[in-house]
Amino acid sequence: MIKINLPVLLAQRGLKVADIDRDLDISRSTLYRLYNNDVIKIDIDAIDKLCKYLDCAPGDIILYVDDDESQHNKKEQPY
């Protein structure tokens, strides 16, 4: 599954969503959806602005994480 890593990045930098809301031209609803990993579509412009603001790459914000079920199935398969 795709996971948005924004809470971790903000915590590492001592920032809050309110800081981004104040400093960037990204809608509050987009920010909170990203922060809460409640995203259906990715706003590339928002990711670009966040990358510049946080001095990171898109892959630092958007992560691919194996589903729990996939992990569970891998453990059950005999070798």
C-alpha cells in the first residue's frame, strides 16, 4: 500500500501542519488529508511544494509499504 510519511517528516523537523498551512499555498484540507494518510489522489503540486519546504524528495513523503496480509502470506509459504 502507499503511505504518506508526512507526520514523521514533520516530527523530525519539529514542525506542525499549522506551520505548513501558514507558510505554503496548499489548501488546509489537502494538508490534513496528507497528514492523516487519507488520500485517494496525489496532488503533485502539493508534493512539489512540500519537497521544497521540507528539503526532501518525493520518495521521502510517499512510501510503498507491504500490506500486512502480504507479509502474513510470505511467512506462511514453505521454502
